[in-house]
Amino acid sequence: MIRSETPADTDAIAALTTAAFLNAPHSSHTEAFIVNSLRRAGALSVSLVAEQGGELVGHVATSPVVIADGTPGWHGLGPISVLPEHQEKGIGSSLMQAALQALSEQGAAGIMLVGEPGYYRRFGFHNQPQLVYPDIPPEYFMVLPFTDALPRGTVLFHEAFGATS
């Protein structure tokens, strides 16, 4: 079952996010701090959990981004987390689809992320040369527009993405 997070889910989301990224090779291991920081800042535009048998097994968050050209309505994905023992069962894909649907229903212009192209391309994400995320190889920065209008310029994710505690 996928649903919106509630205040009672906060600790379980932090624990599952930490567990999901514990052995991830490109992780800074700050993902749980990022989610908590986004929540404290009121910057979670979507925060959904996957629940199975009364246990939270996955979470996805999105938050608004700033684009240099001033285009509004764009959001950043992340993190998206699934407990290791529940990975490769479609939970992450279900969370992704639910987050995309929620943003679309909110009237978002699109979503962007930093991630593995082999995974995210299947959801329709692709590279856009006119959008730049600094210090990241361009092939790992992808967008999924919900409209025909594409912004231009450097993208800044919320300052919570710098959280270290």
C-alpha cells in the first residue's frame, strides 16, 4: 500500500532510508538527514511511504527546485528508498509512479533528479543539455517534463540536500 507519510512515520522513514543506502556505492550516507531537513523546512512537495504488513518498506520524497531562468513548478526527486530485503520487488517503481502522479495532480511542470540512467530512463527521464546541475556528470542529471515548455540554466536543489546531521 502506498500512502502519504504521517507524523508517526518519521522515525521509520529515517531508519529505512539509512538502511536502503547503507551499502550503496555512490551514497554520501546523508539521505535520511536530507529527508528530515526537507521536512523541517516544509519543503516536501510529495512524501509517500510503501507499507507492507504494517511495516514501512519504502519512501519517496520530492521538493521544489530553483532554476536559473526563474521557471517555476519544477521539483527534484530524492531520495527514494526501499529496505534492502524488499528491493527488486517493484516497490521502488510503484513509489516512483505514485510520486509522478502526485506531482502531476499538483500541476507541477516537471521533475528532475541525479541518478543512475539505466534505472530512471524507463520512467521517461532523459538528459536535457540546457539544464545543468553543477559538479555532476551530465549523464546522471535527468528530467521528466510534464509540459512542452523546458526551462534553461543551472538547477539548485533545496539547501537540505547539503544536510550532514
